Amino acid sequence: MSTVTEIETALKELPLEEAQRLARWLQKYLDRRTAGDSTRASPGAIKLPDYAARRRMILGDKVLPNMVMLGREQERW
């Protein structure tokens, strides 16, 4: 059995008691798997690097000019 369709077909052929026993086992298995995954960060929670700290580490307290603002000052409107 390698496809979902084959597994579904085999499940439909099982007696009700066996299918229920399999369902209970599968539920316990999934509960254990999800309990182990709860220690990991959720997919939506990505920890971004601290760019401000990196900039301070590289440049110290030096303030760089905003090149966009300087460019806009030089443009003709």
C-alpha cells in the first residue's frame, strides 16, 4: 500500500471493530507527534536577526546619512 486510495480501500474492507481500533491507534500516534512538535517554533514565528545590533557592532555610534533623503534634496521636482 503506497497511496492514500489503496489505504482507504483497505480500511473500508476491515470490520468495524478493527477500523475503530486502528482509528484509536492513529489518534494516539498523531497526538504524540503533535505533542513533540509543540516544542518547536510555529511556522509563522520566524526569529529575524537583530539588524540594529549588527549595525552597532560594525559601525559603533556612527550615524550614516540617509542617502534617499539626500538624493531627493538634489532632484528637481
